[in-house]
Amino acid sequence: MNVESVLPSLIPYLRKFALLQLRDESIANEVVQETCLAAILNGQTFRGESELKTWLIAILKNKIIDHLRVESRKISFSSNDFEEEDFSGLFNNRGHWNEEDRPSNWGNPHKVLEQKRFWEIFELCMTALPDKLARIFSMAEFLEMPSKEICKELGITPSNYWVIMHRARMQLRVCLEKRGLGANH
């Protein structure tokens, strides 16, 4: 397969993925450019064992991780950065969900993930997350970095990491449900 001939049609997808992770259009364009260059230079190594799109995303993930590593040395994280939402009001004094705040039943999760509408709303909700929270969530869930590595790169403790991930997931759930995902979907 000639990587160069297919690459232009995949650039918008790569840009969208990079922008969601990096939240800066110029940096996203830069890592996509680096990804395209790497794909062109190493196209002969693509054996077709996976889809070209999957291979390019793997390259892009590595470029994004490299960028985040460099940036993490410039940005300091503190526990105060993640104290924006207090979800304690969702629970009663015994630590159980308040009836009206229980997570909705979304039905079959695999079917929900296949819906274009879910991903459109999810992207809006990811964009609404505070930058540092979104960065850590993306590093863990999209870039699949191990928690130990994220903690080391960002200089945060494991317990802080798990609190951050909990808050990100809670904010995403609340956002998704406010925008209509849940019981009837």
C-alpha cells in the first residue's frame, strides 16, 4: 500500500484526535505533521497487519506522548489544580448515591460507543474539562500511559492521580447526561 496516497484523506481524523488530546491547534497540527512525515519515511515498514488508520494513530500517540513529556517539565501540577468540582452533594451521609443523582442506565455500552452522537457529545464534554484534568485523563485513557508513568512525568502522587481520574470521570458523566445521554439511549 502506498501510504502517501491514502494519508491526505486521514489527516482530518488525525488532527481531530490530536486537538482533543493537546487542546492547541498549532501544536496539534505540528504533531500531525510529524506523524505524516514519520509515516512517509517509514511507510515501507507498514505491513498491513492492521488498518493504516490504526498504524497512524499509534505513531500519533507516540508523538503526542513525546510532546507531553517535554511540556510536563515546563508545567507544574499541584493538588489545588483539581479541586474545581465537589461531587459530595451527589451522595448521602452514608456514601451512597442520592436517588436523583444515580448514574443513568445507558443500555449496551458497546452500542452506545458505536453511535456518532455519543462521540460528538463526548468531544464537547472533553473540551469542557479543565485543561490539566483533561490532559491527565487523555494520557491515561486515550494514550494508554500507565498511571506510574503519568505520576512520574507530572510529579503527582498516585493518590492524587486517582482523585483526578475520579473527578474527570464524574465531570464527563454529568456532562454527558446533561446533554441527553443516559436512560433512553
